[in-house]
Amino acid sequence: MCGSTYAPTELKDPHCSICGTAPVLRDSEHLFVALGQHEAALRAWLNGGAKLQQTVRNYVMRWVEDGLRDWDISRDPPYFGFAIPGYDGKKFFYVWFDAPVGYIGATEKWCSEHGRDVNEDWRGDAEIVHVIGKDIVYFHTLFWPAMLHTAGYTAPSRVQVHGWLTVNGEKMSKSRGTFILGRTYLEHLPADYLRYYFAAKLGTEQDDIDLSMEDFANRVNAELVNKAANLASRCVKFVQQRLGARLAAPPADAAPLLARARARLAEVPGLYREFESAKALRLAIEIAEDFNVYVTEAAPWKLASSDPERARAVCSAAIEASKIVAAILKPVLPSWAEKTERMLGSICGSGSCRPARR
């Protein structure tokens, strides 16, 4: 049954999948955490002390309602990880007992490098958010909060759970050729493209994300390249080459589009905060779509000789929209946004963003 746990002795005809050897039962002393002693604190945290997706809360509460069992935190050698003091290397801490402590260790390292006290974050009122995969939910919503409560540290104020990554509709597998290392990807393409693709699919739920190579190429080209990047590039180059690299005030007919773009920008911080990155990125692409259509219909390249100031104003509105698009994309695409900012800076630097004199 999904969500149920079973003792190893309940397995029928157990054997090693590699060599076929049957396991041997042995007695061994282990160390446990009496998780049931922390039930009251865990209930308080789960029912109001932390922001959790409702499906996650329901899943974890079933463990609590069924009765919290003692948690085995030791492993016999051979085992990786940290040896438990006093056991002469014969006992090791279970990885999910010591691994989350690394969150505090990483924070302490950052604090020591920036002149801060780690206790301001982990023993104070700092907002602590964990973003995890759905296969490690109970480690972060039962065991870890109990550890923090016992040690007098601040428990996370939010745990955001995402689904798994599949490749072309299949689980990641080396033997099937669906396992891709991040380093392998970086040998071919910038990280920004993949980050955009993932963020454009992420929402608040635990849905799995599929990395379809065809969809990846189509989406990056259609949205990021042909819409967002194209908007800035076509207007900046035109103003530089045909209009003396000077901008003007946006025309009146662009005012409604710019107002809508700014309204969309105002929504973005809340969307990112709620892990609605797909909706945030969609707003950026919608702005780019609106202004690409606007520029195409206004056709400033046809006006460069007959009405250069109208052409300048149209392009200036589109460049203003490009700044908004870059601002929305920057949390996900910092390198791409900085490149766009440098391109915009090539025309907006040295005071050239001042409206041209008529």
C-alpha cells in the first residue's frame, strides 16, 4: 500500500538483485530518537507553525495520527558518513540524521564570511524556507523539526515540495540513456536556458516535471529568444543605427500597454514568493508579445526618414518594456538579464536615455 512501511523481515524470498545472495539476520544494537516525545511540538508546527501544501500536511499528519515510532538514527559499517562517538567506528549516524545539520553549517560559514551571527538566523526570528523533492518529505517535516525543537533552534517557517524530474517522459536512468548530469549539459548550453525551462513549469503543486528535449528547444527559442530577446535587440539596434542612439518619451498610444506591463510587474514579487515561477515568467513573455506586436504594427523602420521622432518614440516604449521584461526574468535568468541590461545600457548610458529634443 502506498505510504505504508514494512519491516525487512516481511519481505518474501528476499535476495540481492546483483548476486542473488539471501540476506542473513543478525542482532545489532542501535540508537533511536523517541519521536513520540515530540508529538505536541510537531502537531503545533504542522498545524500552524509552518506553511505547507495541504497535500503535504495531510500526508505527514497520517504519520502522526498512526503513532510516531522511535526513529533509528544509527547504521552499522560499512557505511558512509560520521562515526558516532563512543562506538569505536562500529556505528555511524544515519545520513538523514546528520545531513540537514548541514543547513546550519552552511549558514554559519556564510555568516562568518559576512560578519554575522548564525544565531540571528537559526535561533532568532529569521524566515527559514526549505525547497525539497517529494521523496524526502517526512525527513524535513517530522525528524528535522523535532531535532531543531530539541536543540532550541528555529524550525522552518515553510517547506515547499516539488515533484520529480523525468526525461522525455521516462524516469532518469543511466542504462536507458535518460540520465543527464548538470556538467554534461553545461558543456553544450548555458545554464540560463535550462533554468528558464524548469521555472516555466514550476507551480505550487508537487507535479513532476518532464524534460522533453524537443519541447525544451522549442520553448526556449519561441519564448526567450524570439520574444523576450528579440524585443530588446531589434529596437536597440534600430535606434543605434538609424536614430542617433537617442531615446524619447513613449508615445500616447503605447501608454496603455506600458501601464499594463507595470501592473504585471507589480504582481511578480508575490508570485515568486509563492513559488509560482511559471506564472511570473508567463507575465514577462506576455509583455514581450504585446510589444513585439506593437512595434511590428507601428513599423518604425518605415518612419525613420519621414517621421524619425515617431519612430524614436515607438522604439523607446519597446525598450522601456524590455527593461520590465528583464526585471521579471532576472531572478531566474541573472546572466541573461545582465546581458540584456548591458545592451540597454549601451543606448541608455551617458544620458542618452533623455528624451530627444523635438
